[in-house]
Amino acid sequence: MARIDKGLLARRFGMRAATYEAATPVQGRLAKLLLREIESRVSGRRINRIVELGCGTGRLTQLLRQRFPEAQIVGVELAPDMIAQARVHCPGATFVRADAETYVDRLSPGIDVIVSNATVQWFENPVATLRAYRALLDHNGCLAVTTFGDQTFRELRRAMVMAYGRNGAQAVDRHLLSLAPASFWREAFPDASVSEKLWFDRHADVRAFLRSLQRAGVTYAGTDRRFLPAPVLRRMLECYPGAESGAGPSRRIAATYHVIRLSMRQ
């Protein structure tokens, strides 16, 4: 996994706290799926403690509070501006500014639910981190995660490679986060339930798609990041599938999200 500049990551997400939810409809759908997954996993048992990793603006936290009103909920988040939004949305929860990869050392065992929505792709050591959290689960507790796989933004990745080639340069793979395939998670957690599916988000044109990424704050924050040269960017806008159709009400530009869901018990 790439080395992530966690300070930069926190600043970028924090700057977009006010626009994050509107710019991330896919993550909103995933939050609802996660809630249903948790409900099916813990049906019939009392839920006392929930820990959410990368709670962001509290979108999933709200759903958890509504479904499990008696539970103690702790949301862990890097960006203080995101936490400020989350506290407004879900005043009944506790929010902690921390790196979820190290916060595990501050928790005691006996947690009923550990959940993370579209966050673990930013972890430098996701497998070790999730194993450490899993060890904190109460008997028959549930760890449920959504993340994005290697086919995410495949149109954009291909357009970048083509754009570099048309400019007579070798492609530099330091503009987008490297993402693991579902097989990676199945091998790491062979007893977990792992599913994958391709979802498609549509935009008026390529520039609108790129602006949506900026509004979400999800731009690459690896320590090896490189700026996309202007000539390559212009070519990329031309090479993106469907770019020749132009903007319009048909919203013909598609962006692939490779959704991976994991759930497991203690």
C-alpha cells in the first residue's frame, strides 16, 4: 500500500466538509447498505458499543444512532472540520480526532460493532489494522467494512495512460490511489464474507466529474504524489470514454466505483 500523507489527507477532507455529502452519493448508498449488513449480523442481541472508523461528517453515524439509540457510539476521524459537521448531525455520539490506524491501541475489548464506510483504502496497513480491531470484538460482535477496489475510476485511469502516451511520455502512476482487488481481501480474511459489485456514477462531462472529486476531497494524498502536467490533463479530457459526446442533459460520462464489502465476526 502507498505511504499516505495523513496531514494532507486531513486538510483536504476538512476543506470539503461542507460539500462532502452532496459530492459523494455513492458513499451515501454504501452507508445504508452497511446499516442493513450490521442489522442482519447482530439481529436479536443488545448493542452496547459501536466504533466507527473514518466517520467523516457523521452520515453513517446518524443511521447507527437512529437504529441503536441505547448504544455508546464513538466516531474516529482525522479531519477536525469533518468532526465539527458530525457533531451537528449526531449530537448523541462521541467523536475523537485520531488516526484510525493507531486509535485501536486506545480501545478496550468487548465492542459489539466496528464499522467503516469507504475509509480503509486510505490505510497504510489495512489488513493488520482490521485484524487488530477484530480482536476487540465482543463474542459474536461484527466488523463491517466497505471500501473501493482496483476497478474504481477505471475510465479515468485508462484516460491518463492514453494521455501520457499521446504526449510521448511514459505514464506516471502517482495521481490516483492504488486500490486492492477483492481477491486481496478474500486472501487476507478467508473466513469473512466478501462481495464486490461495480456501480456507476454519471456526470455531465469529464470536468464535472473531476470537480466532484475535488468537492469530496478525495484527491490522492500519497507521499509520492505528482501533479498532472497540463498537456496531459488536456489530452486526458479528450481520451476519457464518452468525452466526445460533450456536456448535456444525457449525462453520458460514467465513472466506475468498484464496491467491496467485508463483514466478519470475532
